Amino acid sequence: MSSIIDDIKFQYRIGGIANKMIYWNVGIFLLSIPLFYQFRSGIFDYPSWLAVASEPTVVLTRPWTLLTYAFFHFGFWHLFFNMMVLHFASRLFLTFFTQKQYLGLYFLSAIFSAIIFITAFYFLGENGALVGASASIIAILVATTTYQPLMEIRMLLIGNVKLWHITGVTLLLFLLQIGLVNTGGHIAHFSGAFFGYFYIRLLQSGTDLSKPVNSVIDFFTHLFSPKKKTPFKKVHVTPKKPTDKKTESKIVIKDKTQQQIDEILDKISQSGYDSLTAEEKEFLFKAGK
């Protein structure tokens, strides 16, 4: 059991932002089962301080729900399909863009979609609550499609298809279900799709909307990160001759090791952990220790 936990921790540490986002969604879902799942009725009952309420006055008093709702789900299959699409869309997005842009798009599209949901329900005169990562996931998928619509994707039993075909069919299925079931969810889907398209168009014109978001994240990360205080020690070092072979050898080994780690991490960010060879996984595991 301890080896499984250690492996999960290791995968989380080296997996990149996409893996971390999946871990967060799955972890929060598991935590929400004993807290919010109604076993008699068989449904989740999320409080208004976590889910986005359709009443604007409620959201004004709980603005954090514009983000927290994007990490909760109504059931296992809701979570499962969302994480499948998130994994697929994330790998494509991170082929062209940075992890900070990924994080900024995820958060901004969640906020935008929640605001559109609240506005739509207000004018429709309906009440409801919104949870799920779907809006952010669709934003990531549409953003990648907007940037590289003709990218070929190999699908099982189908063969090669264009990325825009996959995205188009997905959006069409959502469109056909509007008014039948989960109206609020589909409003969030199309809001996320619009924001993903809008984000890429602005990025291509030179405006990166993710920069302010990441500045805030970096600020709070620095604010709450533990600060290590290293006591000052005065050390007298005897200078060594340039011909000292041991010193040169240590420097070369350190550089080569770090370079290999960097190359492996780059490979993970582009193709995922599963793309590593057995030797690379073993080397990275030893280096992590």
C-alpha cells in the first residue's frame, strides 16, 4: 500500500500541470463522497458555498464559487468522461502552449462560464446550481482546435481524423441536448468554447489573458511558501589548481545529470510520463530520491 502511495506522489510531482489538474479533480471528488453524497437519494447535494448558484445575490456574497465549482462533479460518470476529455485536450494544448497559459485558461474559462450561466438563468427565470470542470475542458479543447484545426488525430476503429472534426461533433452533441437535459451545463459548455476561441485569437494578436492570473498565483505561492533561513557560515576555502581532475569530474557529472533530467521532463511535458523508456523512468526515480 505504501508503494502505491509513493508512486502516486511521484507521478504527481513529475506529471506536469495537466496530471496535477486531474489529480485535484479526482481527489476532491473522492473527498466529496462522504461529505456531500446523499446515499438515500443517490445524488450529490453541494452547498451554495461550493457550487455556483444561479442567484446573483448569492454569488456576490460567495465569489470564490466562480472557481470552486469547476472541481466538483455530480457523479462518477460525470467525472470519468470529463477527465478523459481533459487528458486528451491537455496533451494537445501543451504541445503548443505553456503550463502557465494552460492554468490561466482553465481558471478564466471557469469564471467566464459561471458568469454566463448566472446571467442566462437570471433572464430565463430559472433556479439551479452548477458544478463540473466541463466548461474549462471544452475551453482547452476549442483553444487547441482554433490554433491547429487541421491537426490529424488517430482514433481507435476510425483512423485519422482532423481535430476540428472531433471538436465539431462534441459541440453538436451538446447543441442537440439543449433544452432536453442539463441546460445549465450546456450553457457552460458553449461559454467555455467561446472563451477558448476568444483566448487564442487574442493570444495571436499579442494579448495573453493568462498573465494577470499567473501573476496572482505566483504572488500567493510566494506568500505562503515556507521560507528557509540558512545561517551564515564563514568558510575558508583553499584554492585548488585548475588541473585538479576530481573537481573537473564532479562538475561534468553534475551538468550531464541535470541535462538528462531536463530532457526527460521536457519529454514528459510533451508526450506524458508513459512515453518514457524503462531506463528513463528508473533514472528519474533515482534522481527524485
